[in-house]
Amino acid sequence: MFDANHRCQQENILAQLKAVRAFHAPLDNLISNNAYMLITSLAWNLKAWLALSLPEPTGFGKEQQVEQKRGLLTMEFRTFVNFLMRVPAQVLHSGRRLIIRLLAWNEWQPVFIKLAKRLCQRPQHE
């Protein structure tokens, strides 16, 4: 039973890679097609890396944070692109500051803000 479930998950991953045309060979030679597939897989890995870089849930709302992290990790790629990459925003440079105004709201915006804060933090050296 566990083997069947594992295989089903692999088939889901392959179906999602087909949806983002990772197996599509749009160019005329093998090297270019290899680069195309590599770029597509890097974009897929970006989604997983962002999900794993969310801060560890602590304190109030821990269950919701765990669910958000799992949801981002298992999210379909097109949903990821539409909710976390294609975010309408207004970027202003004023008074030596960079101001970014989000112009639309979706249910993944709190996760987007957590990721933005996490990525803007400086690494702590020991």
C-alpha cells in the first residue's frame, strides 16, 4: 500500500512538470533543450526552497503556520506562480527609501510577507 501511495505522489509530480512544459522540447538541438529543462526544474526547486525557508512555526497559530508551509510545499506550480510570483505591486523610490505597495490581496499574501521578511534578514554569523 505504501509503495502504491509513493508511486501516486511521483505521478502527481510528473503531471505538474508536464503542466509547466518541463518535458517540452521547443528548440532545435539537444543542448538548448537540456538548458530549457534545467531552467524549468530550477524554477520548480525555487518553489520548494521558498517553502522550506519559511520560519519554523512557534507560539500562537502554530497549526496554521504548519499548514501554510505544507500547503506551499505541495502547491501546484501554476498556483505558486499566480499567487506568489505575479503579485501586482507599485514600486516607489522616495527619500532614500524603497517602498513597495501590494495592489491586490490573496490568501497567500501573509505567507508572501513572511517570505519577504525572511529573505531580507541578514545571515547571522556565529
